[in-house]
Amino acid sequence: MSNKDYYEILGVAKSASDDDIKKAYRKLAMKYHPDRNPDNKEVEEKFKEIQKAYDTLSDKEKRAMYDQYGHAAFEQGMGGAGGFGGGFGGGFGGAQGFDFSDIFSQMFGGAAGGRQPDYQGSDLQVGVEISLEEAAKGLKKRINIPTYEECGVCHGSGAKPGTSATTCSTCHGSGTVHIRQAIFQMQQTCPTCHGSGKEIKDPCVKCRGEGRIKTSKTVEVNIPAGIDDGQRIRLSGEGEPGRHGAPAGDLYVNVHVKEHKIFERNGLDLHCELPISFAVAALGGDVEVPTLDGKVKLNIPKETQNGRRMRVKGKGIKSLRSSATGDLYCHVVVETPVNLTDRQKELLEEFERISTGLDRSQTPRKKSFLDKLGDLFD
Ligand SMILES: [Zn+2]
Ligand SMILES: [Zn+2]
């Protein structure tokens, strides 16, 4: 697989808008479409490359992943889950994403390529919701998905027992019809048999000629450690089964990571608030901070100011792709105490009394503020 930069392939800038990307793609797709360049392997490869680049950059999630991880984001064979990010590799006319028909309906008023016989199973999408802890550690999840099974009465043929399907009279069994439009000779899925090449005159009563019956199945999905909200896993061949022995579609599992009470994720890093007392902020001291696997001690240096960011190394999320692990950032919030007792008030009043009139270098922020005020009114 070529690893040329997708932006380069489409000839757009990294900052290109969705519209720019679409425009660039259309221009290139028209130029390199195999129907305009028959039997030219080089052009066909180029066309696939363009299509792949567009498939990624036109999808918000995929584009974000590509920007972050590059081609690695879409490599196959991840953790047994059958690849990641999905939608590639189907060649043109693949069931996923590629809307060539869109371009062609504009060019020719509705005559799309028909490379994809519609008896192939369609892709399915399901969503799973997991916690941040689960996303960090990875998990196996069993999900129930709708599917079809072969009809037990007609054994998939769709024809009433004792009868059989006949060759389609429209396409004579080929499943496609040819239409001529302008300079193009186009192939289209046969409208009578929808590509199967067969016509059923006497349909099976149980499945009404479908050859299959709706049911559901359980699939185990291996969700890899490090997965982020919005990413998806492709399980190749686990989508809707095809009809009449055609290949099944793929199953896409869209992962949604629930909001966490304490942590917010940003890339591989985690962020949280860390409230500390005024006294600890001034004098320093050890505090406990939460991580995804238990609490750890963190030393707050003396004279820590509100808003300071403290890093706990290696307590973020492990990368899907490399050995890298993110960090945990604790954002210090110096908390003003409430509901003070008389004794506490007394001590604070005393503290204030002995602080008044002292060198302002003890309160650098206040000093700088007063200096600026001074400049303002001079
Ligand atoms: Zn049947
Ligand atoms: Zn037909």
C-alpha cells in the first residue's frame, strides 16, 4: 500500500476546507476514472489512491485520526478486531463511503456504475458506549447485532420448494445491463433481478423470495487499549450476510467514551482539577491525586499559585500505535475556605494584620497589579 500523503494526493493544503477537498477530488476522479481510461493499470492505481485519500479526508473522524496518527491509523489487523477506521480496501465501488454514483448522477442523470451487485450484504454500524477506564485498558465486549439467516424452507434460493428460480429475462443471467450515454458505455445493475441474474416467479412463502430471514447474532468485539471517543473498529465480514452466497458486508463498531467525573482526555494526556488549600499552596506539601489506576502522591512545592499545572508522568493513556503513554496534568485550584470557625477567622485576621505594610515582594501579583494601576493613572 502506498503511503503517500493524502493531502498531497488530492493536491490540497492541510488546512483545506471540506468543500475544497470535495472539489479537488471530483476533478481528479473524473480525470482518472477507469471508464475513461480503460485497461490502464497505472491510472487505475492512481484512481484508487485518490479515492482512498478522499474517503479519509472527507470524513471528519477519519481526517482527525489521519492528522493525528497518519497512515498508521488505518492499518489492518489491530488486536484481532480486524482493522481500524475501516472503509478501505474495497476497491472502487466498495460498499463503504465512496459515492461515485453521486458524481455520475450529476454527469449522466442517474446512471451509476453498477460494480456492486446489490446481493452483497450491506455494511452495518453499531455503537458501543464504554467508560474512560475501559478505553484506557481495552476490553472485549459482546454485542448483539441484527443479521439474517438462510431460510430453512427454500434453503436460500427464495423459490417455493418444488420450483426454482429462472434466468432473468432482462439481463439473461448476467446481472448487469449495458447502457450507452454520450461517449461512455456504462454497466448498470439489472433493475429486474438486482444483480442476481435470476428471477423468482413462484417465491417461497416463508421468506417471501428473499432467501433469508431476519434474526440476530452476538459478536465479540476486541476494543483495544487507548481507543478514543469517536473512533471505530471494523470487523470484516461481520456485517449483513450476502444473498445467494455473495460476500457479507462489514460491521463497524463506533466507540463512544462516556464523560468521566474527574478526567478529561486530550490526545494521550489526561487532565483534572486539583483543589488544594491556601496553606498547602503557600507552604507546600504532599497531596493525593487520582489516576486511572489508583491514587498517587504528588508534592506541591511551596508558593504554588492558583492555575499551576502539575504533571504526573506516564499516568495518561497508552497509545494505540506505539509504546508512548500520555501524562496526567493536574490543574491546581487554590480553594478559598468557607464556613470558617471563629478560631480560623482569628488566625487569618492575625495573619492579615502582620502581613499589612510588609514588603510587597511577598505578593508579586498584587505588586504588579498595583504598578500597572499606577501607570494607568499617572
Ligand atoms: Zn424461503
Ligand atoms: Zn436481470
